[in-house]
Amino acid sequence: MIFENMKIYQLKKLLSKVGGIGPKYKHIRSIMLVGSGSRDELRVIDYKIVSDLEFVIFIDHFFISKRAVAGIIAKLATEFDIQIDVSFIHGYKNMR
């Protein structure tokens, strides 16, 4: 149970940081976690999350900061020692 709480805390912290990217860029419409992370099916070996996280970032057509956002995601991947994949899609995903 202690490990589960630690894993949940780390994942929530990482998701919060990724979610915090959106408000910094006016052309990001939403960020969605997809894949095994979204289904709570992350693989864990020896207390380490070994699955990757996958995010889809919905952007305006005029978004020119993909490289900057990808760099932030790469730093978070290093900080949390996890593989993070990101895709940019033009459009809007209503999160309601």
C-alpha cells in the first residue's frame, strides 16, 4: 500500500506539471493523457514505473512553440525517470 501511494503521488505530481504547460501557451487548447497511463495500467517493476506515458496536445493551427513544449516534456521525463511521448494535433478536444 505504501508503494501504491508513492506511485500515485509521483504520477499526480508529473500530471500536474504537464497540465501546467497548457496555461503558459495561449495556443494550447487541451492536453490529454492516453494509453496505459490513462487506463491506470502502468507497468511497474521493482518499484519503478517502466511503462511510458503518452500525451496528445491539441493546439491551434498557428502554434509555433512545439519545440519548446517538447523540451519541457523531455526535462520532465528525465526528472521523473520515465519515457514520455507527445503528439501535437491541430484542433480542440472538449474536456467536459
